[in-house]
Amino acid sequence: MSKPCEPVMNQQSVHPASVLLDAQGMGQRLPVCDHYSGVEVRMRKSLQLQAQMQAEFGTCVFDVTLDCEDGAPVGQEAAHAQLVAGLACDAVKATPGARVAARVHAVDHPAFAQDMDIIAGQAGDSLSHIMLPKVESVDDVLIAEKALERLSNKRLPLHVLIESPAAVQRAFEIAAHPRVQSISFGLMDFVSAHGGAIPASAMSVAGQFAHPLVVRAKLEIAAACHAHGKVPSHCVVTEFKNPQALQAAAGKASRELGYTRMWSIHPDQIRPILAAFAPAAEEIAQAAHILASAVAVDWAPVSVDSVLHDRASYRYFWQLLTRAHQTGQVLPEAVQPWFETQPLA
């Protein structure tokens, strides 16, 4: 690199978010890790860990999704929903900037309406989003949207979980819905939905990147999300005691399949996911240098190290810096002011 980047002006007029507004491919900005927990003691520990890591990194580096679908004991769905609503409100009150979501039951489950009434009704202002499982078509999204509108939570985004071959076929239509912010892939249900045609090995950390039908489904979801400016979220790795395997899977999801977010189901998975989705230090330095050079010429084309850059490449490097910030990386001083007043979406 020819020289270190110069200090960046902090005026809103030169902020990349304003200069590159509505650029193709900018999409949503969300933490790269979405951590799930459904048992009370684990939900409380997850929220405590989120607060600790937010203090450590200076930003919220992972979402906590409180789980009603798998977490609620049968027959105690209402009590569990009340617990989730209370935990969400308390967490956001105690830690400004915390991101807490809730996974409700599927729209055809008897507890769905009750979940929405309690959780969205009581904690809608505290939640970052609602996760909707087992979405088969955009009709399911419309049902959830109507429930939110009835509860006056007009701005609360929906994240959806696609878990069947038919839902994968409709991924583009689902991603196009304006309420949908992110689509996740449900690996184990997807494999089971094939009636034995896909072997159990396709649910393993290695097999899920090898079986053609599974890889195709992941690519369809990622493509649908990027086509509509939404966030593709990669499925779980169940081998939670193998951090090396997890980080390798996260790296493949990020660098080969186009995913910008991933599920965690154990606290030990959070940091490996952050590390896998984080840009390398040299990439961060290069991005800061190029964008500082762009500011110096009022975002006109510029030559940096004998390579021509313009707004097309500026957008890429701004996305890279944003991802570095989301993963808690130390940014060059020159670009730090850009992130002082730029919260996640």
C-alpha cells in the first residue's frame, strides 16, 4: 500500500451511507451471528453474554433470539411467551443497543396467535424482529404481517425460516415481501422433508456442503435474498464442541455461498462465527485507504496503487468496513467516525 489513509472528515455530506444510498447490493445491515436459546437459564445467560460482548466490542455483535418454538414446554406456551416478552423488555432496558428477537410458533400452530399477542403485543418496542419458522409461501408472511398490524407493531421486521423443498422454490417471492428482512435455511427439516432421499450425513458439518440438493437450496436462498436486498442467514452446525469445524463451515457459507449471517446454538459458537465472517486485517486497511482516497476527491474516480476505483468499488469496500464493524474488528482511526452514529438496521 502506497501510504496510510488520511484522516476522514466527519460531515454527513461525505458519509458513505449518504453518498452510496440505495446502491445496488447494499442490503440490510445485521449482526453476522444470530444466537438461539429457549430454556430460561440459557436465555438469561445468552442475554448476559450479549451485554458483556457489547461492552467489549463497543457494538452489539450478535442477536439473541429467544425461542418459543423449541423452547416452550408443551402445554406451557403462554407462560413461556410471557417469559420471553419480559426478558426482551428487561434486556433492552438494561443494555441500550441490545438486539433481542423472538422465534414464535409457525402460523398454523395453535399457539401462534397467542405468541404474537403476548410477545409482539407486550415487547414489540423492544424486539429487533420476529422469527417465523416453517414458512411455506408468502401467504404465511402475510398472516404474520396482519397479526403485527393488528398489534400496531408496524415497523417490526420479520425473519423467516425456510425448511422444505417447496419453500425453497418460492424463496424469491418470499424475499420480495417488504416486511421480510432475512431468510434462514433450516437444514435438518429440509433433509427430513425428502423422505430418505437425502442421507443423514447431509446434516453433518461436512455433508451439508457436499450434497447437491442441500447446496442448491442454500444457493437459491442466498440468491433470493441478494436479489431483494435481504440478509441470507446460514443454518446451524450441530457439532458445537468442534470450533474448528464450525469456523470452517462459517467460512464456506460466507466466502463461497454468499451468506452474511449464521445461526449459533451454543455460546462457544459465537466467537468462531464472528471470526469467520470478519474481513482480514489487510482487507480492512485496504478498504479504509481506498475510501479515504475517495473522500479526498469528493467520491470521484481515483487511482490507488495504480488501480482505478469508482463508486462501484467504493460500495464494495464500504460493505467490507461495515462487516468489520459488525464483527467487532478494530477499524483504522480515519474511518471510525463513520460508525459513531450509524446503528445497525
